[in-house]
Amino acid sequence: MTGDSTPPARPVVTGLGVLSACGRGLAPLAEATVHGKPAFGAVTRFDVSARRTGRAALLPDAPPLAQAVLTVVGDACRQSGTDGAGTPLLLALHSDLGTAEAVARVADGARRRWGFPGVTRVYTGACVAAGTAVADAAAMVCAGPHRRVVVAAGHLVQPGVFAAFDAGRALSRDGEVRPFSAGRSGTLLGDAAAAVVLERSDDAARRSVPALARIAGWGRSGDAHHVCRPAPDGGGLARAVAAALARAGIAPEEVGYVNANATGSPLADQAEANALRLVFGEFTGRLPVSSTKGVHGHALEASALLELAVTIAALREGTLPVNAGWAGPDEDCRLDLVLDQPRTGRPRYALSLNSAFGGANTALLVAA
């Protein structure tokens, strides 16, 4: 033994704010995802008459992006009982209308309202942006010198990205997202803003603030396979998952739920199923899996934080969300999918997975 027997710092979530097409707060999001109630509707925010798809999951009367982010930061800080004084703020965000301007507005509002020093880092890595930010925040809390970090993310469906996804034939042709399902034809976009307060577990205990969950492990990887297609064997994502498990020091069979990235893309969903089989082997058939994008849509930069919120709710409530939109089995995606109705259970660990164009992958291991 070494002379230092101090237990390592453990990053816990003590505050969470969320806005989605399901409503404000964790409760409506959890209710919709648990029961597989899609939030998609006709896009009226801008003209989609020339697009192949005209549906998305939209916030009614959506505020400007910076305002949406500031709203969830405030909610998270209030739940945690903290302000932003001296606290790093990591922000995952992209805007068709000007990312730099939106970041500046978030920084100004966070500084004036809660005393944040500004925005410390900006993440624009699309679908893994928020997952990367959470991993960085957890590492910062564990290693110091910061004992508390706030991560925020936002994405509103805007005409430029919508047109790009439509032109790339990435959007669902039938207006539904069908993760891991036969007949899946693509994804649908969704609005979201989310924020979490991460701090040292000993600090939370000292303040008598309950931890909503613990970030037990995290992993990141790159496929380097193709500009937009994942490695077919799922090797890249498998490495990220393996790294998260190794960091936490747990065996694959200790994981009790996976909130999958699955977007409803024919190639990406198959690659993710392969990744899970690489990591979990024969245990894969007994590992409950669902993707909640069939309910809230794909929120790009905010996806990982929105889905982390869903995963935390599943662990806290002991109810696993339904894999909405499923229309039948695909032999290439043989998994223990949560279908038809929510599944009860009290897993100790759950994974929240995300992948992006360019082959980037993140895995967040969440402990109850």
C-alpha cells in the first residue's frame, strides 16, 4: 500500500436541467421515453416544401438558442444549490444563425445571472459534442483543480442543417425514427437544451445535496474509417465502451442497460449492434437496449446530454425506456430490445452511447 489512502474523487451529477419537444424538465422527457410516445410533428418553423421529409421534434414557441441554454443552466444550478462563481462552463452548441454569437450570449448571460467566468470551452463535434464535454468535465473534477464543472448543450432545428441532412438522404422517408428495426430509413431532427452540474462526491455529501447519478466511466474513440459511415464491425464504438468500463473497473456483465445511439440509419444501427456484440459477447442477448431517438429525435450537439438525462431517469426510476418506432426484427441487429412496454429493473450501471460523422464515438457509464 502507498502512504496515501485517500479515496479518489468521484464525479456526481447534482443538478440537471432539460428542455425538449416533450416539455421542460426531466419528468415529461422520462414519461415520453419510458412509454415510447414520439414527439414528432410537422415542421412549421421554416419552409420544408422542397424537402423529402417535413417532420421533426420541435419545442412549441422555441426561444432563441442562447436563451434555451441559459434556461437549463439556471434549472441545473438551482437543483444543485450552486452558482457559477469560479466554475468552468463547458458548452456544446452549433447554430446556423451564428455559433460565435450564440456562445457570446450564453457567456454574457451566465456571467451576469450566476457569476460564471464565461464559457470555458466550446464543443462543435456534432453528435458527440456533449458526450465529449461530459467526459472532459468528469476528468476535470477527478483530477482537479476544479471541484465543480457545469456542462450545457443546445440545438434547435434550423433550415441549414435540416437541408443538409435532407440532401444527404439521412432523414427518415416515412416520418418515423425506427432504431434497430427492419425497414428503418433514417433519422429525424429534434430540439433540445440540457445542462448538468458535475461535482466531487465528497463536496456534494458535505453540502447534503443528493447525487442524481455518478459518472463512473467514460471512453472516446475514432474510427478513421469514412467521412460519414461508421466502421461496419463497430470496432471504434466498441473501443470507447471498453475504455469506459476499464476506467470504472467493472466487467461487461455488470452493465444493466444501454441507451444506444441508434439513429434509425441502416448502416449505423447495424454497426452499433456489432459493437455491442464485440464488447458483451454472449451476454449481449441478456442486455436490455433501447434508443430514445424514436421519441425525441436527433438533437445533434445536445444529443449526448439529452440522452444522459434519459439514462439518469431510467436508473433513478427503475424503468427502462421503450425502443419506439420498431416495426420488426432485423437479423443484423439482434439485441435484447425493450419493446412494446417499459421494462422494470434496477440496474446498477447503464451506458449512454453516441457516435458522429467522421467516426467519433463517446461512451458514458452512469452509476445509480
